[in-house]
Amino acid sequence: MNTFIEGTMKRSVLILTCVILLLVWGGLSAFQMQRDYLPPINNTALMVTIQADQYQADQVKRNVTAKVEEAVHSVDNLDNMEMNSFDGGLMGSFYFPSHTNMRKAENEVKAAVDQIRFPAGVKKPLITRVSTNSFPVMRLSLTSGSTNIDESKLRSSIRKKVVTELKRVPGVRDVRVTGGGNNGYMLTLIPAALEKYGVTAKEIKEALSSIHPIWPQGSIKENNGTNRQVILPIRITDWTMNKRDLSNLKIPAKNGQTVALKEVAKIDKSMVDLQSVTRTKGEPSVLLDVLKTPSSNITDVTQSINERMEMIPEIKSKMVDLTVLLDQGKEIDSALQGLIKEGLLGIVFTVLCVFFFFRNIRSTMIIALSLPICLLTATTLLKVMGISLNLLTISGLIVAMGRVVDDSIVVIDNMYRKRMDKVGGPLRLTQLANGVVEMIPAIVSSTATTVAVFIPISILGGMISSAFSGFAWAVVIALITSLAVSILVVPALAHLLWSKQDMGKTPEIERPAHNILQWAFHKKKWVVSAAFVLLSITIAVAAFLPVNLFPRGNSKDVAIQIELPEDAQLTDVDAEVKNVESILKNNSNVETYSSTLGSNFTPMFDDVFDEGGGWMQKHNIANVTVGIKPETDPDAFIKQLRQQFTLLSTSAVYTVSNQAISGDDSRLKVILTGADHKDLNKAAILVRNKLQMIPGLSVEGTASDSDESMKYQLSLNQAKIEQLGINVDDVLKLIDLYLPQDDKVTLSAGDKKIPIEIHSSAEEIPIQKNDPDPQKTILSQIGHEMFTTKDGSKVSLAEITTLKMDTQSVISEKDGRPFTAVTGNIVTRDIGKVTKQVKETMNNLDLPEGMEYSVGGISKQMKQMIAEMGAALSLSVLLVLMIVSAVFRGWYAPAAVILCIPLALIGSVWSMVIFKLEWNLAALIGMLMLGGIVVTNGIVLVDKIERNLAEGLETKQAILQGTATRVRPVLMTAGATIFTLLPLAFSGGGNVIISKTLGAVVIGGVISSTLISLLVIPIMYQWLFSKAKKTKMDQRKKLPA
């Protein structure tokens, strides 16, 4: 090995040339890498949504859900399915194992569902696979900026034009519209006129469909007499269907006559297909969510979108105001620039730290040069592996910066020590090579242990692996590169730069360190006891820290959810939203606000890990997002809003939460099983009433519990109707008069499509203003409708039917077994505390015999991620133990190193307490990283102690001298890590997922583990070594002479 190291030092120019090539290649790779906000992650559940407007829950279950279950149950790898049949449609979730190819699963489910033949009135199923590519890269809001643009024009023609332009941008996959509609006509049929002329709604629909059914288009081909054919392409265009055309449309009437449509219907130009309403600052608006293709570069797409929007005449002339509510291209650029800036500051601090210990510019330059070599080489390999440049990979590279210089520092410190041993003599390659070779076992094993800490994250699979594999690979590649740099590049540069320089003197560290260690050995019981008492206190404090899955950072958004009873109409919800908007408009702390209400029957999701793949927005729930001014205190603002909302409607439930507290996904579910639907629904009301008493939890559905909507079913007595000789069609037609009939038809006028909604008014029933029971009044009038029997007598509808009542509007089943879910939103930072209170409440609840509950939603995600992280940590510890055991003979050296891993917890927990942080994925990743750092320090210390013992030094002297000589490299590596991560710990970035928490955890842990380990590892080593030696001597005494 010495010969190889000497060979590299003799070829310094070749090494430098290779370094330059690596730097150039790495720079080009970083510039060319695909940029994304997050790495590609797939949810392991698929959603199916099917709209069936005219079907009630039991009909949906029988005619839709059953067919879907039968078709999909044979799909490969399907774990289980949850189906929710409700009035108006179906929402289901198909669950798959974590390692499933979700694109393949999606195709198989689509193929199975496409073969189903649904009854009339059931729309085409929509299969949704949630991934990081399912989220918009831009969200745009369109509002009117001129009196020439009314609400109808904004939601229809302007919306169509902007969407068309967006879809033409390269890299745009889809544009989702909220608050859009189409210009068309509303026909309100006049019942009296229909009866007078003998016209039915079906005949009107057929007449509308027959308007201009043929729009001629083709080519005229004629011979011009000279044996040449003339071809003339021609088509008919530019005819717009107007109100006059519709008014004069002839409808077949009785006795072979016809009647104009205007005689039997009121015709109004209207906006149709408006299923959701959006407003920005109280003004009508249209929200556009832009999705990109998976392979496109996020910054290129968003930049092209911004340029294209500026070219639209209505936006350019300010007739339409365009507001960018979300631009992930700018966010990723800002985040990356922030991380790079913090990384560069970390490099500067690291260089200053190294210079403080070496007091030598050339030695410091060698360490400084190793940083860009490692990072750019890692970037190159990440690009080759197809990993994008996103927040997590960049964060991984910056986290690695605090560790990549460790090997170089240890090597150059030992080379420096060898160099100083020959002051005054010529610089010999053998001396420097020996300095490198002597440290190779230590740096190889220390790098291997740190790599072993992160490798499990990439290979175990699951949600943690999906999210953090890029982060882990960035760290692993950078560390392996740093090992190669410390063995190949650092010696060559040292030989090149040290050959003609007086090294000077470094600060005296060994003597003070030796004195402190001697004091610690005299007080070793007190030192070890103090360390473990402090660790015990720290563990107790850690148990009370808040637990939050994904922190959102410094978001200034406040979310307001407004829930009304399930039978509330869109107009009722709109009225409540306007009350809220009025309060926000008069609040000086509000910068902007936007409202969304209604449901367009598309799946909703705010997190790629949403349980079940997402949820369906209910028609009785509205959401308002409020942006407050920077100087406003969110907690005080929320408290003020809650007080104001108590003065509003008593039928609505208002939930106000801080988006920065519980993150994007704060939904918690309590799932009840083990009974029939009726008993489960009763229990759900009891559970909701109990859970809504928990602070920090807002429970959905409480608005409907006090005002249950009833469903009525008239069961025909077939035997009696046939006995009385009543025509059943007469019964059906009479009841049909009481039901409003809505239908849609689309007219074709050349290339244009004109939507028309047909509405027939129901039979009016007079209800008094103060009627205490209007439902009873309506049922009474219908029940008193009379029919003539075959003998001429009269019989009422009530006598030939049976009235049945039901309150069940949702039928939920998992693999065919009933369940019901109580859903709540966590509105406090401590998700773990709320989950614990939910479990305590449920345990104390007296549920019916046989009924069971489970907690899902974010609580389930949190459990799964902690379990996965625990598995990764356990595997890491085993790998580290295996590596350390392979490096050192015997059991006492590995034990001394491993026993000091928990000491890192002391600084980490107290730094979280000081900075008011919580346990989350960033903190757990930080603890993993700390394990590698602590073990690295332990290996460097114990390796020197073992060498001293091998050279014949007495045990205590070997420990003291070995530890003292390793204090400088240990402090330098710790200082490099601390100063590299210091900018991250004080980062103010709102969307940097892991920076602040991870920085604080690692810095605190490095400080505590370094200072304590320098004292505890030598003491523990001496104690374990003495015990092993004594055991060996006892065994020898027992051997026969």
C-alpha cells in the first residue's frame, strides 16, 4: 500500500488533471440534471370515483359498487379494498403492498373497470394514482379587471382561452379547473303549458337534438373538360345558435300540431356545468392547477408558463387579473439557492475551523478543495443514476459536507504529525505515505459505518425509502468519494504543496487534553455517572417533545373550513362563506383570501402519503385560505377569528387552523368495525360527540349529527294495486310530478358545442312560513292524492303504499364488511399528543359488544414511518456493530464505541427544547446521521489506543496518549460538521423540508457526543479492557498445568 500511495504522490500533475476533469464534469451534470420539487413518490393506494347523480346509496352499492368489486378483486397484488357508496356516486380505495409497481397496478385496475357495463345515468369511472407528479407546479387565479369581463365570460370563454394556451406549453400534462363553467342556455319547462299542448320533456330533448343534425363538409369534384379534375374542398361554418333559434324551435304537440319552444319553456342564457364556485378577495375567480409531465424540468415549465401568460391579450391589457398563488419553479429555485448559499457559508466556516487548528494556509486549501470534488462527483453519479436535483438530494449533499472532510482531516493531520517529526530534514515520501497508510483502517471503517447508517433507508422500501432514498444516496456517494479523495488526492496535494514550505507550529492541544483526561480518570465514577444521569433526564424530556410528521416551516397561511349539515344546498354554503368573507374583508391583518365551495367530483389530496389515495370534497363543506401580513401573529389572529365566528350561524361548524403547525396532511380517522351499518352509524355519532371535546382536534360531521337528513321510500303494495284495478303508471306519473326533472343536451353548431340544461319545476306544495314540520306537510299532501279504482271508488296514495324512512347516506365496506370512519383534522402542532388523547378517549368509550376501533389517517402514517425508521435504525446498528467488530479484535473495543451512541441524544434533545422543535422525520434522519458521527469518533480514538497497546505501552498510558493525540482531528471533524450545518440550523426558509430541524439535532448531538465521548470512551475502554483481561486470566488459572 505504501508503494501505491507514493506512486500517487509522484504523479501529482495527473491527479490534479483528473480533479479538474471531475470538477468540470460535475458542474455540467449539476447544470443538466432534472429539477423537481420532490423525488418521484407513489402512494400505494389507487382511488376510483364514479358519479351517479340519480342513484341513492343503496342503489349505488347494488348497481355500481358490487360490479366494481367483482371486476377488481382478481387484480394482482391487491391487498384489500374500501368502498364508500353514497347518494350520487361511489368513492373507493384499492390498497397494494409498498413494493408494488403502481403504474402497472393502475393499468390493470383501469382495464378491469373498463370492461364493466354500468346502468344508464352512471358516468365513466375515474381511476386516480397519487404521486408527486399529481400535484400542481403552478396555481393561477383569474379575476376580472374590467367591467367588460363579467362573471359568465370569466368562467367560460376566458377560462377556455387561458387553459388552451397553458396546454400548449411544452412540459404541461394537464390543467385542472376549479370554478369554471360553460356558456349555454337554461330551459325551464312550464308544467301547465306542457299539459295544454300535450308535450313531454323527452319530446323537447329529441327536438333539440335534431336541430341542424347535418353540417355539410366535403369536396366538390368536377371535370373541367380538359381531362383534368377540379377538386374544391368546402365546409359550412360560422353559425352560432342563439336564443331566437331556440325560441322558434317547433316541438311536436297533440293532434299532429306543433308548438314553439318558447310557448312551453322559459329560455334564459345562462352558465351551465358550474359545479364549484371560487372567489378571490370576495370577487369571482377561476383557479387553474397546472401539472407537468414527469420528465420535464420544473423550472423550465414554470418559466414558459409565465412567459405564455404575459402574451394573452386580456391579461396583457389588464382586462383580466392574473395572480400566481403557487409557483414551485420559483420555490425550488429559491430553496436551492438558499441551500447552496447555506452550503457555501458552511464551506467558509469549515475552512476557518480547519485553519484555526492547522494555522497553515496550504493545508487548509487541501481540505477546502476536497469539498467541491466530493460534492460534484456525487452530483455526477446521481445524474447517472437518474436521481433528480430536488430539495432532498440537495439537502443530502449539504448534510454530507459536514462529514466529507472528516477523512481528509484525519489523514492530513497524521501526515502533518509525521512531517513535524522530521523538522529540519528533507521531506520524504515514505514518511507521508506511512502517515496515510496508518490511517486507512480507521477512515475506511469510519466511512463504512456512516454509509451503513444510510444504506438501509434506500434498500428497506416503504414510504421512508421512497421519500429519502435520494437523500441517502447523496450522502453515501459523497462519503465514498471523500474516502477516495483522502487516500488519492490529499496525499498528492500535500506532497505538492508542502515540499517547499516551512510548516510552522499548530496550537498546543495535546498537553491540555492529557491533563483533562488525567483528571477525568481520577473522577471516572463521577464522570460516567454524570453522563448517564444526564442521559436519563434527557430521555424523560424527549418523551414529552411534540411529534409532527411533516413540518411546513414558516407558512403564513390560515385555513378555515366551514361545514354545514349534509342536506345543505350550495346556496346555503355560499351564504355562510360570504359571511366569513365579510369578516376577512374588514380585518386589517388580512393580505389576501380565497374561497372554494361545491364539489366537481374529483379526488382531493394534499400529501402523497394520504391514506387511501385521497378523499372526496363534500358539497356541504367549503374551504377558505387566508394569507396574513408578515408582521401578524398567527395564533392571535386565529383566536380573534374563532371569537368572531361564534357570533355567526349555529348550523355551521367553523374550523380555523394554522397551516404552519400541523403541515399539509393533518387528517385523523377513527374506523369502527364489527357491527351492521345501522349500529356503526349510531356509534359514530357517539364517537364524534366525545372526540370533539379533545383540544386541537376538529371533528367532521358534527354539523349533521344534530340535524339528520331523512330519506323516504314509498313501497308500492302491488297486490292491493292490482286488486283495485289501478294503473301503476298513473301512480308513477303522479309521484313524478312532485320531483323536479333535470336533464342536459349538447347542440352541435358546426365546430361549436352549446350545452343546454332542461329543468322542469315540481308540483308546488304550499308550506306555511312557521310550519314546525314541513316534511310532514309535504308527505301528507302526497299521501292524500286520490286514484280511481275499477269500481269507480276513490283511494288515497297512503292506502296503497307504505312509507319507509332511512338516514343512511353512506354505505362503507372493507372487503365486503361494514365499517364507518369518523374523520377529524388536527389543528395543533403536537400530533402525537392528540393521537394519544384520541386513543384514551376511545379506550374509555363503552362501545357495543363486538365493535372494534382502529386509528388511521396521519396517525397511521406516523406509526408506519416511525416503524420503518426504527427498522432502518436497527439494521444500521447491526451493520455498524458488524463493521466495528471486524476492525477491532475482541468484544471490549466495539462495546466501548457502541455504548457511546446514546450520548448523542443529550445534545440533540436539548437543542430541540431550546429551539422549540418537534420530533419529525428530519429529527429521526439527524439521529441516524449522529450514529455514524459518534462511531467515527470512537473508531479514531480506539484505533490509536489499540496501536499504542500493540506497541507495548501500559494500558492507562496507551489510553491517555492515544486519546490526547486524537483530540485535534476529533475536534476538527466535529467543528467542521457543526460549522457546516450552522447556517442550516438558523435557516429561515419556509419550505426547506429538513434543514432547520436536522441542523439543530445534528449540531446539538455532535457537541454533546464529542465532548462526552472524549471523556467516556477512554474510561469505558479501560474498564472493559480490564474486565476482559481479568476474565482471560481467570480462564488461564482454571486450565490444568
